[in-house]
Amino acid sequence: MIEEQTTIAVGKDELLGTVSDFHSQGYRLVQICCTALGDTIEIHYSFDKDYRFTNLRLTVKPGEEIQSVSIIYWSAFAYENEMSELFGVKIRNIVVDYKGHFYRTAVATPFVATETDEKNDTGKE
């Protein structure tokens, strides 16, 4: 049996308030997932309460700044450092900010396509 999950789209200005509401209602943070979708980045914040998942979906542009949720859920700092370094999401006020030293990568933001990557994928220079 596949459990039904709720996904709620939020804007970056609503994120902190919605996460704060979830915390006060007793939800636990399960994970934060980030993926690049063309010229946008989609971030999913997954929460659990009484064995039911609720997801918040936030879409941002590369380099766009969002507020850290680690001031509400301290453990979010690991996910946020990862999003910052691998996807280039600018996150303000992370409780433990590794400032680009969370991972060692050969290139900055390896999971975000650049114009050069797109040209190489099509075979055109």
C-alpha cells in the first residue's frame, strides 16, 4: 500500500512561517531534497507527524537567497550546507555554516548546469 503524501507549494517569503507552524504543531523534519530543473532549483522539505508525510515545495532561481530553517530545526544545517555547495542556493543565517567547505568537489556547484555544460551536451561549441 502506498501512502498518500501532501505537497504544498510555498514561496520563499512564506517558508519560515510555514516551517515554524509545522514545528509548533509537532512535526519532525525528515529530510530536505534539492534538484536542478533547467533554469530553476526545486527544494522539498519533508515533515512527518503521526506517520504521515507532508512536503513543502519551494522553487528558486540559482543564486536566489532564502532564509535558513535551521533556526527552527537545528539539524537542517547539514542539508542547507549541501544545497548551498552542490546547487548554489544562497541560504541566509545557517546555524552552522561551512562556508563552502562541507564537501570537496572538483567544481563549484556541480549539480547545476552551466551554459558550457549545455553546449557540451548538445555537441555544439
